[in-house]
Amino acid sequence: MKRRVAIVVQRCHEKLVGGAEAHAWQYATLLADDYTVDVLTSTAMDYIRWDNDLPAGVEQRDGVTIRRFRVEHGRKPYFGRLHRRVLDRFEATAGAPDQDRYGWPEALEEEFIRSQGPVCPDLYDHLRQHGEDYAAVIFLTYLYPTTFDGVRAMPHRRWGLVPTLHDEPPAYLRAVGQMARNVPRILWNTQAERHLGGRLWNRDSGNLVAMTVATEPAPPAREATPYLLYCGRIDINKGCDHLLQWFAAYKAARLASPLRLLLTGHNIMQVPDDANVSVLGFVEEDRKFALMAGAVAFVQPSPYESLSIVALEAMAQGTPNIVNGRCEILADHVARSGAGFVYHDQAAFDAALDAAMALDAAERARQADLARRYVLDNYSRDQVRARLIAEVEALAGG
């Protein structure tokens, strides 16, 4: 009889792609051959409001049981005001020790965590009542109350955390650091993320597990003009505002350049098409990989990533990355692979685009080989699955 494992994540649905949701589902499917896997999640689809979009109850998919629990408290306008206070306080205390950026009482920090949603008391009750049924429980991510309150409901210490840690204001909350230091096992995505955990939380123990990445080469897309590609949520929080502004400035300074910017994914910013930008919306996986393979470069402007699967997928297609240097994890991918470009400002962004456009066939082939080798050496399915099972077995063994 297979032992049971639970994975706790804030949302789960086949239409949700990328981020912690994709991370959790991949872990569930990687474990399903060896364990009976439950995904414990909310009934929400939207991460802004956390409404009860889906029915509470049980769904079976791909050999995994999804158990959805009703959201009692989603995100109200009050959270926006509280979040503004977090950002203002964080900016005002720049230069202070990392663990003392706010000076808030514990109750106010916890109020912030819960007010962003989703709060799911029935999920916590399930963990209290049935937690002993699971040989191991894995929580994703550090940010939401499904983790913060879920770990407090655990009746045993056979649980681990996939933090998907970014260098962002909520990560500096003392309540978050205290939770991280109490985790029996942490499963990191990258060495740079683990170093960040050491700096912010004084907790850098734990192993790298990461995620598996599709590596099958795709036939390159054939577009009328050379293009720069972005895939993911088209969102200010993903750095898309500065990407659009800086690309417009780049084009204004190089009127003869044929380079275009293609965007795929959920268009939260409602970006319109224009002479230099095309918004393709959601595309099928095969089309996405073909676009990656055919791009002059893949751009990842997000300052907050713990791994960035799309950046790694582009590298697996042999496409150079142009990444935001504010994100240590993205800059680390470029440094460790020896392929791609890092920018911190408009001038460096422009230089990266120019350099990518100027790559000759030999140098492009060299960078492609380095990028693919980096992904194959670190993110293959067998490697990630073996590392994940090792963590589950370590937890199950107490």
C-alpha cells in the first residue's frame, strides 16, 4: 500500500500555468507513481481577490487527488492600504538590518499575511484531523496564509517548505523569518535562493530540488521580423512596465532596427498591439517553445523570481536570456551557464539587445550549447524526481 503525501498550495487548476501552482502540480505528478498524493488547496482561481470560483470538494486528475477548501477571507481593499504601509515602511528603513525593517508587533505582521488571502480554515482543520495520515506534507510558498497557518495546524514535524523566495518586502517580516527557521526541511530552487534565505532568514540549510524543465528542441518559429520574446503574466509585478518603456526607448533611438517585442501570457496590463509590440495572449506549449527557439533573445524583466521556468525553457531551446540583474536568481543562471546578458538600467538593456542582435552564427551556437548544457545538467526530470523523493523519504523518516 502506498504511503500518502500531501502538497499544500494556494491554488490548483489545469488552467493555472506558471509560478507556485505549476511547481506544486509538477511535484504532485512526479510523486504519483510512488505515493498516494493529495493536493490541498483553496477554491480560488484569481490571486487578486481569492473568490470562491470553484466548488469545494474532491477532484481526481492524472492520478492525483485535489482537495479544495472554501476561502473564508479573500483580499479586500483594506489589504491595499496595509500593503502600501509595508512598502512605505520598507523604503523608509533602507539600510537597516534585514531582520529589522519594519519594527511592527507580531500581531500586525500576521494581520498583513492573512489579509492578503486566501484564508481557508477548513484546510487547516483537515491538516489537524488528518495530518497523521500523511507520511510527509510539502507547503508552497512562504507568502500565503495557506502555508503560514497551515504549518501551525500540523500535528507532526514531517513537513517541508518550498519557499520560492524572492527578495521582496514581505520576505523581511520577522514572522516569516521565524516560520522559516522552524521548518524541518527546506527545498530550495537555486543556490542563489538558498543564499538569500541565509541573508534574510538566517536559514540557508536544506537541499536544492528545483523543477524539471522541458528540453526537447522545437523547430524555430518563422516570423517576418526578428523578435525579442517574453512569456508569462503581463504584469507590473513581473517588470513588464519597465520592459515596455525601455523597449520603446530602444526603438526610438534605433529607428532602422527591425526588432519587435512579442508577449505571451495573461495580459493583466491590457497592453495593446502597436508597430513594435505584439501581444499573443495564451499560446499552446508547442507554439511557446517554437517562439523561444526562434527568438533573437528571451527577456525576463522580473525582479522577483526563485527559479523562472520560462527562462530555463528558453535556455533549453538554445536561446540567450536577457535578465533583470535586480533578481539574484536570474543573474545567477546567466553567470553559471556562461550564456546570456544581465542588465540593471536602460543603457545596459540597450547594450544587451544590441549584443544579441549582433551574435554571429558561431557565437550564437556556442551560447546555445552552454545554455542547453546548463539546463540538462541541473533540471532534467530524473534528477529533480530523485532529489524530490529523497526529501520526502527524509521527512517520512522523521
